[in-house]
Amino acid sequence: MNSPSSTAANTDRTVPSQLGFPVVGIGASAGGIAALKVFFEHMPAESGMAFVIVLHLSPDHQRVADGIIRAATSMPVVQVNSCVPIEPDHVYVISPAWQLIMTDGHLKVVPSSRPSGKHVAIDLFFRDLADVHKQRSFCVVLSGAGSDGAVGLSRIKEQGGITLVQSPADAEFDGMPLAAIATGLVDAILPVADIPQKLLGFWMGMRSIRVADAEAGIQANAAQAGEDSEQALQDILMTLRNCTGYDFQHYKRATVIRRIERRLQITGRADLPSYLRHLEQHPDEAKNLLEDLLIGVTNYFRDREAFEALERLVLSVVLNPGGPEDKREDVRIWSAGCSTGEEAYSLAILCAEHRKLEPALLKLQVFATDIDERAIAIGRAGIYPEAIITDVSTTRLRQYFAKENDHYRVRKEIREKVLFARHSLLCDPPFSQVDLIVCRNVLIYLDREIQKQMLEMFYFALRPGGYLFMGSSESADLCPELFKAVDKRNRIFRANVAANIPVEQNQNQVMTSLESELHRTKLHLQETIEKSEVSSEELEASNEEMQAINQELRLATEELETSKEELQSINEELLTVNFELKSKVEETDKINDYLANLIASTDIATVFVDRNMHIRWFTPRAQDIFSMRQTDTGRSLLDITHRLDYPKMTEDAAAVHQSLTVREREVSSSDRRWYIARLLPYRSSEDHIDGTVLTFIDITKRREAEQDLRLGQERMRLVAESTQDFAIIILDGNGVICEWNRGAESIFGHSAEQIAGSHFDVLFTDQDRAAGVPEAELRKAQVNGRAEDERWHLRRDGSRLYCSGETARLRGDTPGYVKIARDMTGQKHLQDEQGKRLAETRTSSLLKDEFFAFMSHELKHPLNLIQLNAEILRRLPAVQYTAKGGKALAVINDAVTSQTRIIDDLLDVARLRTGKLMLKKELLDLADMLKSIHAMAIEEYPTARILLVLPEPRGPMVVHGDATRLEQIIWNLINNALKFSGPQAWVTVELSLTEKNVRLAVSDNGPGLSADDVTDIFELFRQPHHTRHHGDGLGIGLSLVKQLVQAHGGTVSAHSAGLGLGSTFSVQLPLSQRTLGKGAANPDAGPSEGRLKGVHVLLVDDSADVVDVMRMLLEMEDAHVTTFLNPVEALENVGGHRFDVILTDIGMPEMDGHAFITAIREQAQYQATPAIALSGYGVSPPSREGRVAHFDLQLTKPVHYDELVGAIESLCRASQTL
């Protein structure tokens, strides 16, 4: 008998709810957020239902899901973190990291105890939902991978709830919907947008349903029978009995009505009479109602605590032999009402685990019975959905189940222990000598009188002292004289050993019955006596005949005894044959296992058909090609749709059968795959041809590779044939030309017919052939795989051409080489021409450098004279004490400084453009440098307001740069701002820090810049036309600033709000991550008068004016000066004189300064004498190369007097001569 095998709610966890509205449980995983959004967009905010959601998402995505749901509905969305009451028109979201506990209209969560990696949160949630809310529990399974929800959905169905699933075609991931549909317990499969309306229809239907009184008995009294609903109920049961053969008269009325109510919801009927009409009009509805009444929902190890008690208290007893008095040969367990077999297999697994611990246990036989043949077939197959991981531990899955695609199959050793059979507890006789009967949650659906009869039947089926295991809502208390409780909480009972079943008798009724029976017997006896007298004579005659027959019987008996002996002998032979057959079966099983593993490893689609092309067997891979299932065995293969473009399949199969030869061809499929279709005759063990074997080997990748190879070869052939720029020559192993493309014909002038068979050395010059170059090239290609070739070759007409290319060894087993050459004659000539032009350019550049140096020298020479004479004038008393004289000197000095700066800037720009300006970078604190320049600017422009802004608190502002050039950048920007802003200039110099840069901003209140000026202000020789100082300079300064900043890795920009609104120039320089070490401060120079007292100076310059002026200035500092206008004369006359320092010009006609200092260093007494070079060529300050040329210092003309005196003083102090 099949019946719901429900597990009662754990009283510690769940209490049935009395809520008057449905609770809709929604389970989703991957792709579920989008489905939930659509669901709530179509669900009214006042549906009267509550919604509880479980998602397989990370906590971050969980929060995102909350937000998406809130945006899709106006209902309150609650994240359940504690105990909350369930209210209609509310949405509750529960994380899968938590396990739901529902009790009496409330929700609570506790941390999940399931192992990681198993998604079972939805199953557990649906189970609790069903146990608490019963028929008011609705569930919806949405998009998701895996199978979570399928097992819990079954519990919803069992308790009379409604089950809905998103259509797999509508789901982003169809794993969970397909697993739910596979249970066969889904009420509706819809796109997610249609599910809300269906739920509303179910809820409205539930509220409008009117049925008969659920508390009255099925056999109602006459008054009730007259009522429409009661009569309809009786007619429904009668119609069901006529259509299906099942009689539910002994079912509890409440059970029957609850199941019928559910069908009213599904079909949209409001009362029993209308449902009766629907039942009569739709014959298939009888099957649906029967399935609801016989719903068999069970699972492995249901009520785990009860199974643990059974294992501990019962199995450990019944599986062990009880001693000599125990005559049992095996242990017999009966699972009555087993549904689809999970309970029976659970018992077998528990017993198997005991047998592993104690191998000496008795043999086991489990009888699993149910009234539902469909459920029995499922149990006998032993194949269950992947969702059983909810109830079966990983260890048991590995030991007792085998994974087959997306299902689990019970292993053979467990299936062999369980015998499935159809059996009705009400009609069929019970099994006998049973040690344990498991009948859980079956009796609770039957009337009380039938329950008592069932308990009496179970008692007589059990061995003395046998056990009865019942459901958590059942009890054996109706027959206390038959059973006693072993564990009442877990419903385990034991049969009393010597129980007497009391039989109530009515004494008077018995006596009357006996007297009536005696009277009938007396009459029958009298009739018999009369007949006996009549038959006596017949018996005497018959006796004689029997005596005659007796002799024949004696002979027949002897023959039978002989036959008995023969039968015994045959029986012994049969036992032997049976043992051999058993061995053969075991061997066949092993062979089948080998074949199964072989088929799985080869991964070849194979189909076996008989002579009529009917399917006998096929491998799983064949289902990728043919649209067939296991149930299609026996159907014609020609009736099965397939993906192959193979119209001759039938013709080939017939040819194979007739010719007994193998047919093979390559065929394609509609999904762009290719197969080798191989058809061969199927030979039986007797060498009979019983059909055809069709195999399909996937060669898609091979075909694609072949196609790619063919395309590549064709492309290469077309390229080789069509290219005109490259000569492609194929040589054999000896260097003989085999193939010759059009490019080779065009380049070398030989046609393919003319050159074929010639050695490739005909392409080389006579000199290369004589030197063995062709052979050496082949040897190198043979050893290294390739040999580069760039040299002159010969055309057919004898002209020379320059080729660039290489010779490479052919790969594979074919000996030979390929030579690729390109005519580079034009490029060679162009390269030679470019080399010539490059040499000319370099010569021009050197001449330009010499011109700049000469120009600098010629321009700075008069400036040097003016500067030195101005210095002499400044020291004359007549000038010192007159204002006009001082003003004239100031004008002269400013003019010299301005012209010197212009010349230096021009030279710097030239050096930057040619890359010859060398930066002497060091770590510098830009703030300290800015303070010094700020002080100089204030001194030079006393009427201007110059504001210096530094960040506070000031950290290190260290940059890696050339101190001289950075000062040049800063001074140019500040000087420009002051110069163009006038006497009342207001200039702000601000230094600031960004994340990676130091920013210098110089702002002024000057005439500003137009938009065009801002764009090209940094171009060489560019000056704003509107400024009053236009024409004062050449427009070099800002161009030089830009190039110097870029040389330091920085940027410079200009900004102005417009004409008359001032300007801002900003410089960004990279901030150095290194810290600036503390060095000793240079001591301030003392007063210039008499600073060179006692110092002997050798001065050499070809300008008499310069020599006279410099001698006068140095002598004013008390120095002793010896002068020469010619360096050669100086070399001839200085011998024997002591000098503390040597001053010499660089640019002199007969001998320049470098040659002079080199020559004088050759004299021992002057090897260590400090030397200063005076240059007007604009050479950079002293460098390492300068020291190698024997100079200690180099000063650029025009020489500032204080700078010259300071330099001499410093060198003399260093050499300890001052």
C-alpha cells in the first residue's frame, strides 16, 4: 500500500501554524535575481500572501538582491536575522548560510549545519514550510544550477500544498527547474512572469472552495447523504473506483477531503459537485486524483533520530544469531507501504554497515511492498535524482551509490538485498516469520477499525519477539496486549511472545448457531446413510476391480521409485548446473562492467539494430546524435530523428547485411560536426548475422585541422605563386633547384623551365663561388636550421643585384632547403646615398658647432673688455664719488649682462636642439634655491612687490636636477614677470606639492596674454605684441624654459584671464623620493680688496686690451701678474718662475689654450699649478673632460670681476698657496 510517509515536525523546531493566509517559499540560485525581479514586478503589493526567499548567493550579492527586490515591489522586504512574525504582503529574504526554523507563524534562522559544497538550503526550507503551514504552503522553484529544492518540493506536495516551477526554457540556468520537474510532483510549469497570476488564482480558489464536513465518516447517515456535497463526495469516490480500481472507503474522511480540496485548487473548481462534473468530463483527472491520494513522498533516513534508535535498539539484535535455540537462517525485514523504495534501501544500507563491522551476521532479505506499481518500478530500478545528497552523507553516497549522469543508482550489492512487490495491506495476505516490520505513516490515513486489523495482521506476520517500527504520529496502543513499547518516542514496538487475542462472543448467539448446525448435520447424515446402503453393492463390485487394479498400481509404484531415483540424479545435476550458471552470471557481470568502462573510455556513439533496423541497445554518446532515450529500445531507428546529413544510412545498412562487409563514410550533422560512420554486421556467438552495428566517431577537430591545413597550403601556394617581391626557391638535399616561383623569375631573369635542375650556385658571383659560399650556406642551414644571406648575386644577363634573405632547412623527412631572397639593390643604393648624406649632415653639424663657438667668442670678446674696463672705472675715485658716473657704470653693466644672457640663451637653445646640453643633476631643495633667487630679485627690483609663498608646514621639496639650469628657469620666469609688469609690479612666487610633483607658479599683475599668445608663447623668438617691452629681447627665454623643464622630465604651462589681467606660468617637476644630505655651507667671501696679496699669476691672452685691463684689476688686489700675448712666447720664457695660478684664453691663433696648458704641464714645476680657462665659446662649466685637459676651472666671458677673484682665491686656498 502506498501512502504519504511524512515526518512529523520536530517539536523542538516547528509548531504547526494557524495563519489564515498562504506562505510562498521561493528558491533560486544562478540567474535567480533577474527572475525574482520579474516575479515581483508582476505580483500585486496586496496579494494577501507572504513570500520567503532563499538564494544561493554570496553575502555581497545577497545585499544586491535585497535592493533589486525592493526596487521591484512596494511590499516591505525584510532580511531575516532574528525571530520575526510572518505577515501578509511582506517579503522575507533568508541567506543560504543560515538554516530556517519556522514555528507557529514565526521565522527564525540558525547557522547552517550542512557541509560546505552541498546546496540544500532550499530543500530544508521547503520541508519546514510544508511541516508548519501544511496545505497553505506554496513553493516556487526559479532559475538555478544543481538540484536544490526538488526534495523539499515533494514534502510540499505531500502536505497538500501547491508546487510551481519556472519553465526551463525561460530560466537562465535550468538545472533546478529540471530537477523539480523530474520528481513528477509539479502542479504548474510557467514562465516566471505568469507565476504570480497563477498563485493568485490558487489562493482565490482556496478561499472560495466549499466541501463536505471533514469530521464525519465516509459512510454518512441518510440525512447527510441527501446533501449535494456529501452525495458528490460519494460519487467522486465511486467514479475513482470505477476508473482506477482503487477503493478509498477505509481512508480517513479528512485525508480524502484534503486531497480532493487540492485538486479543486488545481482545476479551479469551487465545490465538490462541480469537481464531480469535471471528473466525469475529463478521464485523465481520475489519474491525477489517484496520484494525489496515493502520493508517495519519502526520502532516505527520514527522521534521522528515529533511524539511529532503530539501528541501536533493533538491528543490533535481529542481525545477530540468538544462540543454539535460534533456528533462523536469515533476517527478514518487511517495509510495508515503501513508496519509491528510499526507506527500504535505507534499512538495507544500515544492515550492510552492521555486516561490515560483524561479518558473521545472518543473511538479510528486505521485502518492500506498495500498492502503487509505478512507485514499485522506481524502487526496483534504484535510480534517484541528484537531490538525495540532502539526506545521504558523502560517505554513504560513495560506498552505496554510483553516479550516472545527473542521477544516483543504488549499487548492486544493496539492490540484491531488497525484493520489491505489489501488495495491498487490506486485501493481500502478509509475509510470515518477519523479524522487523517497518510501516511508517500509513495507518494514520486509515479508519480506526482498519488500524486495529492492520496491527493484528502485523502481529501474526512477526516472529515471536519481532519488532514493529511506526511513524512518529502513529502508535500500537490500540492493541496493548499484542505490542509493548521499546522506544515510545521513536515509535519502536516489540511483539509480546505469548499474547492471546481476546474474542468477544455472544453465548446465546453461539448456542443457537450450534443447534442449527447440528440439525443440518443430522439431516445430512440421514441422507448419507440411505445413499450408503444403495452404494454398498456398488462398492463390493468396485472392490474386486480395485484388487485387479492394485496389481497394476504395484507395478506403477516400482516404476515411480525408479523415476524418483532418476529425478534425484537430475536434481543433483541441476544443482551443479545452477552453480555453474551462477558463476557464468558473475563472469558476465564482470564482462559487462569491462564493456561499460570500455564504452565510457572510447567515447564513441554506437547503436545496435536488428535485421529490421529496430534498436537493441545504444551507448550514451549516441544520444548526442539521435533523439532517443532508454525507453526507445525496440523502436525502429528510422522513426528516430537525428542530426546527421546521412540519407544513405538505410541503404548502407542493407548493403552491410547483404554483403557482410564494412561500410564507412564521413557524414556531417546539423550542428556542424563531422563523424566517421562505420557500419558492420552484428555477429552472434553462433556466427549468425543478427543485425547491424552503427558506430559514429567524432572527427570534427580532425576535419577542422585538415581544412585549416588545406587552406594554409593553398594560401602559401597562392602567395608563393603571386608574389613578385620575393624569390622562393626550393632546393633538394644537394642544392639543385626543384621549384622556382614567379618572384624568382622576375628577380633573377631565369624562367622555371630554364633553371630547373641547375645548382643554385649559378645565382652567386664568381668570387663567392670560388670562396665556396653556396656550400657553406647549405652547411650552416643544415646545422642551425637557417642561414642568413645578404650579398651580391647574378642575374641571367650577368648584371649584379643585391639580395637579402635566408636559406632554411625543410622540416620533416623530406631532405632539402628553401631559399628566400628579396631584391634590395635599390635599397642598397639608397642606403649608400643615405650614408653619404648622413656624413655630410654630421660635417655640417660640426661646422655649425664651430660657427656657434666662433660667434660666441667674437661676440663675448668686446663684452669682456667692456666689463673689465667698467670694473676699472668703478674703482676710480672720480667715478666713485659722482652720481652720473655710477649711473653710467650701472647702465654699462646691465647692457653687458643683457647681451651675455642673450648669447648664452641662444647657445643653450642650440645645444638642447642638438642634444649636446649636458645636465649635471644632483639632489636639490627647490625651496632653498627659491629663497635665494627671491632675495636677488628683491635686490634687483626694489620697487616691485615680490611675494614668496611656501607650504606650511614645509616638508622636503627635493628634486633631481641641474642647479644652474633650474636657477636659469626660475630666474627667467621671475625676471619676465617683473620686466613686463613695470616698476610697480606685483609678483607672487608660489611653491606647492602634489602627490608626485613639485609645482612652481609665478603670477603677476602685468599686461596679461591673449588666447593666441597662451598657445604659442613658448615658441622660439615669440613675444606678445601688446607689451611695452616688445623688442627688448629676442623671445628666447620662455622657449629655453620649456626645453630645460622638459629635459628635467617636467612640464610648463601658461594661463591668463585675458589682456590686462596678468599671467601665471606653472612648472611641474618630478618629486625625488631620495632625501637631501646635509653638506657644509660655503663660507661667505670676504672683502675683495687685497684678497690676492702675494699671489703670482701667469696671464696668457692674445688680446692686448684684455691683458692690460685684467693685469690692472688683479694688481689692485695686490697680486703679482706676469702677462704674455703669445702662448709660444710664454712657454719659452716662463721657465724657472713660480706661479700660484695660470690664467689662459682658449681661443688663440698660433696655439689654443688646451694645447698651451698641455705643453706647460709637461714642465715638472707646473704639473700641479692650478689653471683657469677663459673662454668665449660658451662651453659648459668645468666637467670631467675639462680636468683631463689639465684645467681646474673654466670661466665664460665676459668674466665678472668678483667671480674671477673668488675663483683664484679658492684655487690658491685649495693648493695652500694663500
